[in-house]
Amino acid sequence: MINERPAATTERHDEDSRQWVEQLRAGHPRHDEAVARLHALLLRVAVHELSRRRSQLGSVAGPEFEDLAQQAADDALLSIVRRLDDFRGLSRFTTWAYKFAVFEVSSKVARHAWRRQPPSAEELTSERLPDGLSPRPGDRLEQREQLKTLSDAIGSLTARQREVFVAIALNDVPIDVLALQLGSNRNAIYKNLFDARRKLRGSLARAGHPVLEEDAIAG
Amino acid sequence: MSHDLHHLDDLLRATDGDAGCTAGEGILDAYVDLELAGEDAAAAFPGTAIHLRSCPGCRADHDGLLEAAHLFGDLGHSSDLVDPEARSLGKNDRRPRH
């Protein structure tokens, strides 16, 4: 993992962004109006994002859906006002602000999905390879050996790496839902997943079955 | 056969230079605005570009922000905001709840 630095990006303090920041500061004559306008925008973003992630919301609709959108917009607004000084003008102000709404929706949807249907024990332990990778009678010997090596290598992961890889990569458990289940966070879970993938790729390569990267295949 | 190889590559994707979730979160707005401007966001933030191919959570957030900034970005300078979705939610009071 590396630290991403935005050195290559020019600052984009456009006039609209400057006005947003100014007017959102406490004491500005248009503060209340700016807060209300921003909240209305955040609510639209939250409604749109909740709709986009509706498949994770089960039967949530009507007032419960509206309440989730309101909560996301409210919480995003609080974060934005508290962190105005963090806005560096690397994007439009609205894009920066919408990010908070998207993150709030992301977090709330994951929490809702986890409460509604936490990952089953089978989803955390079943090492069945996805259908697209299951050995078939017509497969070449080499490919069958590659998949067998992969199955064996999964067993050599640490308990946490195996749990994370099996849940996310093999059983499509959303990463944020798994993080809640394990009392962790997305970044830490992703690190487990990254390490597991790297170890499995290495195991395949050492066994003489390297996985070509997509770009190499395309080339 | 190549379909399976793509699938396996995707399943085991772990590329050097991955910026990780935390670094990507900080600049996701800049990344998205570059994309919307038709500029090369991946060249400006290569570690985030790598990460977005590998992390399903950050990719979902990116896709959501890209859509939101595309659909609602130009509303940010309107002083007379028309908000049909908020209206349909029955929210006449635009003030947030604290």
C-alpha cells in the first residue's frame, strides 16, 4: 500500500466552490440559506445512492427509506460543516460534499444489510470455487491442476486471510458487511484480502501455474 | 478458457502500487472530477486507479460519486434549487435535523 499524493492535480478553486465555503462558515449572512441549499442537494444524492444500492436494502421502502436518506444527508452535512477547512479545492466543492453523502449511505446500507442478514457460517467457511472456475470434464489437465493448487493454497492462508478471502472473493459477501461482522473496518479487511490474494498468486506461480494478469492476457 | 483465466486473475488481483482504501477516500472527489472533465484520472492518481480495480467497496463508492457528481454537480451554483425528490419525500422543511 502507498500514500497517494495529489501532486499532479492542479487546484481548482472555482468561484462557486469559494462561495460555498464562505457562506457555510458560521456568522456569514447567508449561512442558514447555504446550509439549507446544501442539505437539499445532499438529500438528493442520498436518495439516488440509496436507490442505486437498493438490492442490499431488502424490503426497505417508504418512510424507512426516506428516514435513511434523511439520516445520511444530516450526518453528511454535519461532517462537511465540521471539516470545511479540509476542503483543498482539488475538486468542485459539491463533488467533495457529495462524497460525504455517498460514504454515509455506503456505511448505513452496510449496517442495515448486516443487521438484516449477517453473513452465514457457510459464507465465511465454504471454499467452493465460483462456477466460472469449477473444474469441468473438458478442461485441460493443466487447468484442473491449477485449480486444485488454488484450493490447496487457500488452506495455507492464515485463519483471518482465509475467512476474508472465502467470504469476499468466493461468496460475494460485501466488504463492509464483513467488516461489521468481524468488528473491523474496510481498510483492514482489504489489507487481509490483498495479502491473501498475493499469497495465493504466489503459491500458484511456485507450483508452475502462474496466473497471467489481465493486461498480459489481452496482449 | 480465456474467460476462466480472466476470472482467476480478477479473483486474485493484488497489484503493486495499490493506494489502499484510506488514501483513495481522501482524493476520490478529485479523481471523479478529473474523469468528468475527460482528463486522465488514472495518470494523476495511479495508486487509486489500481485500488479501484481491486476493492469492491471503494469501487461502489466511486461509482456512486461519479453518478452523483455527473447528475447533480451543476446544481451546486443554483440559488433557486428545485428539489423534486425532496418534495416527493414530503420534506417541506429543508433544514437538517440535529
